[in-house]
Amino acid sequence: MTFATSESKLEQKQELEIQRHIRLAEDDLVARIQTALDNFTGLSKLEEAQYRNLLHVAASTESSEVIKNFLRYQMGREEKWGRGKNSLAEAIIQDIDNWIYKKALAIAEAAGVEERSPKVNEIKIDLIRRYLGYGARYLKYKREGGGS
């Protein structure tokens, strides 16, 4: 019984550390999605409903590949997300594959979580959801708050 209690305390400590480091990453998450949106020249074509659909996909999956698949589907369907390497979809995919993935690994390491643990994916998905959520707020500002 002592083992289970000490293991539970370790898991609680790790979870608190993970959440602390995620909160510390929020400024960077906001800055990265704002940069992606600022650099996208076709922002006036992107509808809020389409971006909300991306948020719904992110909320309904535990897979970054599903999110990236949805973005690629949107790129292939219409030009509202842009096309090719200068598209908003590609910028988001690049952030997911590079910056967010590396940040998730760093947070896991700081919390004492092994690199191969499923917890790393949970951290990554949490970061992606926050990143996209901050993007929805900024998109609203850009489109209706005079930021475009």
C-alpha cells in the first residue's frame, strides 16, 4: 500500500509540474499563433466558422496527426487556408511538428516524465489546443477589432 501511495504522490507532483510549465509556455504559444496569423496574407478569406471547426477537431482527438490531417484537407478543399508553404495551415503544422513538439518534450523532461510516456502526447495535445484557442481569439480581434 505504501508503494501505491508514494507512486500516486509522484504522479501528482509530476502533474503539478506539467501544469506549471504549460502555464509558463502560454506567452510563447500566444506569440507563435499571432505571428502565424499576422504573416498569413489571405486572412480576410478565412471564416471564423472554419477556424472553429479546427478547434472542434482538436477538442475531439488525442492525435496531432488528426489535427494536421484536417488542416491539409482544408488546404486541398479551398484556398481560404492558403496553399503551399506560405499557407496558414502549413504554418500551424510546422509549429505543431517543431516548436510545440519540442516544448512538450521539454515540459515532460522538466516534470520527470519519460520521453516515451503517453504523458508527452497529452502535454502536446494540451499545448496544441491552447495554441489554437489563442488563435481563435486573435482571429476575432484581427477580423472585427480593427487589427487587420
